[in-house]
Amino acid sequence: MAPILQVRDLKKIYDGGFEALKGVTLDIEEGEIIALLGPNGAGKTTLISTLCGITVPTSGSATVGGHDIQTDYRAARSMIGLVPQEISLEPFEKVINTVRLTRGLFGKRRNDAYLDEVLGKLSLLDKRNQPTKELSGGMKRRVLIAKALSHEPRVLFLDEPTAGVDVALRKDMWEVVAELKKSGVTIILTTHYIEEAEAIADRIAVINKGEILLVEETATLMARLGRKRLTIELREPIQSVPETLSAYDLELSEGGTDLTYTYDTHQEKTGITGLLAELSAAGLKLRDISTRQDSLEEIFVGLVQEGAA
Amino acid sequence: MNTRAIWSIYRNEMMRFFRTILQSFISPVISTSLYFVVFGTAIGSRIDEVEGVTYAAFIVPGLIMLSVIMQGISNASFAIYFPKFIGTIYEVLSAPVNFLEVVVGYVGAAATKSLFIGLVILGTASLFVDLTIAHPLAMLLFLVLTCVSFALMGFIIGIWAKNFEQLQLVPMLIVTPLVFLGGSFYSISMLPPLWQKITLFNPVVYLISGFRWAFFEQADVPVGLSLLAIGGFTAICMAVIWWIFRTGWRLRD
């Protein structure tokens, strides 16, 4: 099956000459959750805005469900729901009315039963007739999601859905996203929280300075780039790392009690056996050993630095 | 044609209007009454008649035009500026709609509001003076066209404006003088000959003249010219808005 979203060499150069997108190419399959992961100013929002019609691309093309976003914009946009990063709602409007407005804008017949169902899923049903200004920040974001879902889109863009949201609400939002995926909606979300991408995305596209650095299955990305750190706690502190161990590039902690060894999990020989043998040969006594996997955060920082170099 | 989108925008805008219906209704009633007290009674008592019409009656069309023009501009400019300001414009820009649908929705609602206010003023005025409208249909046509064309102009101002000050700038610096100097409260024939010529460059003269003709069958310029002027103005505004949406000027990055 053809990807539901196809982006081809999409470029955006703003009037000031700033190149926000430097030729992005990306395929997104129907029903998946893909996270666009990158630091602030990486081009995540520009990419989404361009695909949704808010920003005009300088060159390149994109299709949604086979419809070109520029020449066949009506069909393309009809398939898209957008949850913007900034909470922007008309303050005096009732929740149900603002959701009805979006549905109408997308040319759908009024269907309050469906809208109530959406509100119900988002735990907004009891807020139905309240003006949006009376809602909490988390609830407002849910209203934005309800608006985006009001016209039954097949592709949902979530731009930083959990920015400025506390931990409990963030977990809540992840559950909402998981529910949406079950209903068959394709979800593209942007985030600069690595744990968020790791927790909910099927695939992760790392974007920085307007370029997609890589697109990978979340688990594969972890495995491919996952480095592990082996920490060895010594019984007696040492002044310096013995000469015989220099090949392992060990780090000695300040107190002289911890040695840290970094290795790649996917390398054939991790060197652990050798290291332990050498340690014992050097006469060092061990108190404890622990290993730790790099978080996506660290992987990501590494990638960005690689990209910058 | 996405008629549901047009209706949704129109309905949403009108709901905003109905939320504040009382002040929408009361403020024109009060301001019209004030104009009648000041101009109609205080000044009017010193002016006999203008071309066979009592001064109080003479200013009614100008008074309606004044309000309808200002209201049309402010309603439409605010209607499009406010979503830009609070950010909700994103949903219009990302919706499957074209420029005409957006314009018909917003401008239609703004024009409806100013038409409503124009009719309220007409009603209030008829409490103060005896009014007979010579050509009711022509009167309505001029009124509707004015509401629409100035709402279109307001829409452009709302897109152009980058802050609230700019939103007020054009109405205050350009439109108010043009309307006041456009014969709202006097006939062009009362001016010295040179100023009569200069005044003809003011587009508002044609609107007020045509509108006044519909009431009293007297005009400063031929009625046909009035219609042509308002038609031309509407066409220019539409062309500008079409260009704005085509290029995304101040709407899309």
C-alpha cells in the first residue's frame, strides 16, 4: 500500500533568507505513529505547517492520501486534523461550538452525536457547554484535539502535544494518542522530549536544522545507537587508571572508586570479559558492577553533534 | 464550493454578534439620538432647508452612511484580525476552503451586522423626523452595497494590520475625514466652487449622494455614477483580497 503521506524534497526558505526546511523527504505509512524529534528551531513546526497549508513551501512536493497539498489542497486538507503547538481558542466560545465550527470548516454535515462521542473520549463531555476560557490548560489542549478530530481526519498532526504539560497529564495524553492509533488514525507528532517519542512512537524521525537526519523504528534506533556504560565500583580507591588498562579508555570518578567503561552493545566483542580479566590481573578488587543503557536523549545529543560536525 | 464552511464562519461570527446584541443595538440608538439633538435641533434650527428638505431629514442618509461605513470596516477588520491575534486563524488556513468562501463568510457576517445597525439608525431617525423614502429598493441596494464594500475594505485592513493601533489607523486617518468631508451633513452645492471640484475626488461623495437620492430624489452627482463608483470600489477590494490569498500576504508565511 502506498504511504498515506509522501514528502518529496520539501524546502522552505523564509523571506529573511532563513532555510527552515532543506529538502525533506519522508514517507509515512497509514496507521503508524511517527515522532518528529528535534530541538527547538529544528523545523518540526515548519514541516507540519507546510503540510497543513499554513506555510507555503518554496519548492518540493507532498501528497496526503495521494492528493497533492498544493494542486489538490481541498482533498488533501480534508484528510488532515491539526493540533497546533500554541493553545489558541476563542475565549468566549463554548466548547461544543468551537468544535462544530471546525467540523463545518471542513465541509462536514453537522453531527452532534459524533462530536459528543469525541468529547467523551477526551473526557470533555461535562465541559461541553462551558466557554473555553474557563478550562484548565490541559483541558484546552484536549479541546484542540477534539477540534482536530471533529471532521474525522485520517491523518492527525500533533505539534508538541505535551509542551508545558505536567507529568500526569503527559501520561494522559499518551493514552489518548494510543486510543487514537487503535481507531486507525495515522499520527505525526513533534516533540523534543525523547522519552515521549520512545514511549509512544512506532518510528522516530530525527530532525535538526531543517534536515531529517534519520528515520528508524523506535526499537531499532535504540538498539542501533544504544551504547551501554559499565560502572565498576572498586573496594579500594585508586589514584589513576593502571597502564595495563589504557586500551579500554576508562573514566575514573573523582573519589577514585568508580571506573566507567563505555561499549557498543551491537559490537561482536564488547570487551567486557577482557576488561574484567585485566582488572583482576591488575590486582583491583571489585565491590559492585552495574550497566546502564544510554537514553534516547543521549543518543539524540550525539546525533545532533554528529550532524553539526 | 464548500458552502458548509461559509455557513460555519458566518454563523460563528453572528453568534459573537448576538452575544453582545444589547450593546450592538443600544450604541447606534444613542449615537443617532445625539446627532439629532446636536445637528438636527441645535444646528438645524438655524438652517432652513437644504434643497427642499428639512435639515434634520437631510442628514439622515449621511448619518446612516457614516455608521454603516465605520461599522462595516470595524466589524470586518476585527473579525479577521482577532483570529490572527489569538492564533485561531490556523484552522481557517488549514481548512479545505478557498479565498471566496472565507471572504463570503467573514464579510457576509460583518456586512449583515452593519446592515442591522443601519436599519436601527433608520428606525431611530424616523422617531425624530418625518421620513418618506422615494425609492425604497434603491435605498436598500445602496445600503447593502455600502455594507459589503466597506466590510471588504475592513477585511483588507484586518489582514494588513500587525497590531491594534494599525487596526484603528486607516479608519481614523483616512475613512473618518473622507466620510465627514463627503457630504454626510451638507450638500456639495453649499461649498465654494473650487472645493466642489476637489470633493469629487472623494469616493464617499458618490455613495452618500446616491443614497440620498434614494430618499429625496436629489443628488450631488448622477445616480449612475454613484452605482458605478460603489461597484468599482467593491471590485477593487475583491481583487486585493484575491491577491492576498493567492500570495498569502500577511496570512501564510
